[in-house]
Amino acid sequence: MTPEKQIQVLPDHVANKIAAGEVVDRPASVVKELVENALDAGATRVDIEIVAGGRKAVTVSDNGSGMSRDNALLSIERHATSKIRDADDIERVGTLGFRGEALAAIASVSRFSMTTRRADADGGTEILVAGGRIQDVREIGCPPGTSISVRSLFFNIPARRRFLRSEQTEVSHVRQMFLLYALSYPEIGFSLTVDRREAWRLASGASEEQRLRDLLGQDAFRRLKPVAGELAGVKVHGFAALPEHSRGDRSEQYVFINRRPASAPVLGFAISEAYHTLLPRGRYPVVYLHVEMDPSLVDVNVHPAKKEVRFRRPSEVRDAVIAALREALGPVAPQGVPLAAFSDAVPDAASIAAPAAPLLNIPDMPSPHAFSYPPLPMVPSSSPAGGEGDKERVSPAASAVREKAPWSWCRVLGQAGGLYVVLETEDGLVLMDPHAAHERVLYEKFMGEVLAAEVKAQGLLAAETVELLPDDAERVRENMATLRAMGFGISEFGGDAFIVDAMPACLGNVAPGVLLAEVAQGLSRGGERAGTEHWAEDAVAVAACKAAVKAHDTLRLSEVEQLVVDLAKAEMPYTCPHGRPTIIFMGFNELHRKFGRM
Ligand code: ADP
Ligand code: MG
């Protein structure tokens, strides 16, 4: 028999040291905990300073409530918190912290010093702790608020210290953390000082928009669309980038849940879903989103560092996020901007300031041709008195379109490689893939009709009998009613054969057999999205793909022009429904730079 080993309760400083591993793993997590405490203390200014990637020192100073001497001493005890009183409070925490672990954990693995003072107190308190043991407590003169310095992180856990990465890497983690809280709390003034140099100083009292502008810069900000929506008590607001500014990973998806930077699998899914048909596989949209809801519907106590949360009703959160993003990105018709309303107002090509010098002579494209798409900057308002260029009088819808449209005038210069259409616009050169562009145009048109349940069907001159593969036939049978609603005049002909006597008019002359099979497949795939407005997306996307001009089809100039006009009017002109680009733009600025003209 093995001799029985004596069980012992670990002394506090040992237990703290062990627990510290869960809360702090690097300087950035110290920053996180200290900043959260400052915010919970009602600070309006938070100043962060790090030295040597935070290995030497992390200091966070705030102008918040401060602490009395007694509370200051308690704050570094494990499970000491002023934020909850009993277990039930966890259900509805309104503060960032509540576990009462952070200061104890951090103080147990560093040389820790805190100065703190309540505004109404004459003096402040300073506490020095090393490796969890209090070294000194004394009265001190200091401004109201709290300042905590964490030096020599993990000095007493060499294995941990070795795990820290290069200074540069740790700095970038700290910057990232800084960014998160700066974004989440625009009304709070923040500064970040790295090795005595000020990296950021953000004024307090900023709006969400102003803070984003400050952090991202004007150019990046311009790519964003405001997001705002509410569904079943879940509020979603923030900004989302147009699909063409996507990234290869999720690193630019910032989501704040009740102002807490946190993730949840359902959110990543919802964001991708919202951009479905706008981005190719493996591309991730850039978003800055706030999700707000009743705190009792969010469980933040899943992870010691509270990086991940759980929702009581994930599907409501998902739907709210999708709806808000879709709305921001410009939903396909019918909810979209009523573009048709402007087509009357198109000034004729002659009034457009495009250079008209004859250039190349291309067969079938005899002269470069300037034309406009509706609406132009000078679209008059609905009031007849509206003068040209009078911005005040441009209707809000017109300006919304103008903002989104890729150019205000352009001319077709020719076609390259028998494929790419070359355009000149006011800002530079555009290469357009006619197939992708046509796909986008057809997709939006068809989708608009389908969602409005107003699909125009076109009778075939002669009904066609279509024999399908067994699987495809099964899918067609399952989706018969939907296919009819989508404009397919279709009836069973026995076995796996069908008679088709009408087709969706907007798709032109596509072979019914192929289209039917593909659309039915799309509908089956889309079944997973059933009950949302996305059910038809896959089906409509394949239909658009089949019906669009093929890559090397010969196009007449008038057809190309029509396509350019239609694309410019599209809600999402920049990508095809599978997310491939429709146009590639090279700005004159870029050309000037390349030619050394800057
Ligand atoms: P928690 O934040 O989970 O309560 P912490 O260990 O981070 O646990 O902090 C313990 C307590 O110390 C807090 O509940 C709060 O009362 C107090 N405290 C910590 N930091 C500050 C600060 N910067 N200003 C005022 N009080 C603070
Ligand atoms: Mg805390």
C-alpha cells in the first residue's frame, strides 16, 4: 500500500499564483484588467504606459473613484470585489469585472504598486506588494483616482516569463488591447505611452464615429457604412466595411457585447452570413459592431478572462446582427433605394464633363464613348426649383446612391484580351469583367423580384421537355411551388421529366434544363437559411451565373454600355454574388505615382 499523503490547503500566495495563470498570461492581459477596473471605477481618463513591451512595467492611471485605505487593502485579496454581493448578481452584472481576482492575481506574480485616493479624502494610500506579499502600506499625497504599476511581471515564475514573446510582439498585443477599449468607450479619454513615447492620445467625450475616425484615419473610415438596427430587444450599431475591403482573417472584426470586447461563435457566423454572396470563401468582412441587450441574456462568466460570452438566445442575436448588417450594406431591392425614380433625371451624355477626343479605333467600338449613369452629382431634387449642383436640394436617396456608385461618369475605351472591358472614369482606369458584372446585375434584379414576389415570367415559344438526373428531379419536385413562384412555368411529365413552358424573364435565354437543376440545388442548399430572407440567395446566384454573358462572348458597344450603367446602379457593384471582383480600379493618383509624377 502506498503511504497516504497529507492533504493541505494551499497558502493564499500560492493559490493566487496558480490562479494568476488563468487571468494574466501576458502584459496585454494586465492592461486589460487594469483598464476594466478603471472603467468600472467611473474614470473619464485612462492613461496606459508600458516599458519594454510591458515586461519591465505596465502602469495604468485613472481619475475614477479611488479607494479608501481599507478598500485598497481589500482589493488585492482574492475574491474581493465591490461589484457583486452574491451569486445571483452574476446574472445581471453591469460592470466589466466581478470575479474579484485580477488584482490578487497580478500582485502575486509581479512587483506591484498602487496609489489611490478618493476625491473627498485629504490624502491617498500607497501599497507595495511583491510576489503576493505586502511590503509596505503608507499615506501619500496623490491626485484623486488610482494608479497601478506592475513591474517585473512573472519575476517569480521563470517558466512563465520565458513564455513571453519578443518586446515587439508584446507591444502589439498591448496596442490591440488599447484599441479594443478605445473603440468600446469613445467617451473616455485614453492615452498609450510606449517606452516613454506617446503612441496615442484620444480626447474624451468623442462619439463612436469620431473615435473610429481618430483610430483608423480618414481613408479607412470612409470605407465604412454606419450600421444600426434592433430586433427582439437586441440592439446592433456600429460600422461595417464594404465587401471589397475584406481581409483574409477575422482580425478586423471588432465586436462589443454590452460594451465588453468579446467574441461568440454565433457572432462570427452571423457576420459571415450577412456578407453571404458578397464575399468569396476565405475572405472576412471588416466590422466594428456593438451588440447591446438585457445583461441577463448574456453569460459572461464562461471564461476567466471573459473573452468569450454565451447568449441565452443565440438565434435572436444572430438574426439581429444579420439584419442590421444587411440593411447597412444596402439590401437588394425591393427595400433598396428606388433607383428607377432617377432614370428620368439623367442628363444626356453631352452635358458630362468627359474628354471627347477621338482615341483608338477598335472594331465594333468605333469611338471612345462618354456616357453617364444615373444619377449624376447634378441630379435635381424632386422640387422643380432645384438648381444644378445645389447639394441641399439633392434628395437623400440620390445622395445615398451617389455615395455608393463607383463613378459619376465614364467612357468605354475598349476591351482587353477579348475579355476585360477597359473604362476611364473621373478618378482613373477601371477594368471590368463582363461576366462577373452581369452576374451581379442579374442577381440583384432577380433577387429583387423574388423577394418582392413579383417575378416576371416569360413564356417559351415552345414548351420544352426536360429530363433530369434522379437527384436533381427529386429536388425540383421538393421545390416545385417555390420554383413556380420564381417564374418557372413547370409541371411534372412523369418519371424524372418535366415540362417547362415559362422562365424568369430577367434571365434571358438560358437552357431551362441546366438552370432548373442548378436552381433546385441552390434551393436545397438555401434550405439551411430557411425562414430568413436569404433562402433564395444560392438559387438566385446560380441562376444569375448561368444566365450571365460568358467570359469571351462578343459584346456590342451598346451592350457593354448598358452593362456599365446597370452595374453602377447595383447596390453592391464591386463583387459578383460569389464574391469575385467585378471591377478593378487603378486611380490616377496611383498611376501618377508609378510614373514618378508625384
Ligand atoms: P473585480 O474587478 O472583478 O471586482 P479586481 O481584482 O479587478 O476584481 O478588483 C477588486 C476591487 O478593487 C474592485 O471590485 C474594485 O472595488 C477595486 N478596484 C480595483 N481597481 C480599481 C480602480 N482603478 N479604481 C477604483 N477601485 C478599484
Ligand atoms: Mg477587475
